[in-house]
Amino acid sequence: MADVWVLRRIPATDDRVARSALIRADALRHLEANDYQVTLNDPGTEPVVLADCEQGSHLLPFDFHVELLAEIARARKRTEDGEDQVVIAERDTSDEWAWKTYGLPELA
């Protein structure tokens, strides 16, 4: 069966190289959100940031972590064709934050 993943892309800055992290959706157990971040905060582990708005940009929507769970549920339905799905926090053409799902081949 195919999996659903959450991708966090971290752009390069003057002091660090670009990087990314993939977290399998089944591993999301304790999510927290505020105006600036959605984090995975499992007890006894380091927090993992899943979405992060940049200074001066639009704040994340209220309950953006709940929107993540809804998008994961939609992505799970898409895995029935056997293709892994990847959920990413992105800004749309209106510069508003939303969770978007892509088939893994679209990102490769």
C-alpha cells in the first residue's frame, strides 16, 4: 500500500544550505500550531517544524494543523492507486497558505 508523507522544504540562506525533510503521515501524533509554525511535538523528541511562515509574510491560518489532517485524509484516498502522496505547505497565487498534495512522481 502506498504511503502519505509530509514534506518540509527549508530554503538556503547566507548561513546554511537548502534542505528538506520527509515525515510519514502515520508518525504525526502530537501537532501544535500558532500563527507562525505547525510543529510535530512528540514527547521526548526534538520538535519538527512542518510549516513555517517567513518573517513579514502572511501568517499561517488559524488551526492550520487541523487543515493538515484534512489534507492527509484526502491524500490517503488518492493512495488507492498505489502511488505515494506528498503533502506540502505552500502559498497559493493569492499568497495564502494551504496544504497541497502531489503524487511522488510529480516531485521527483
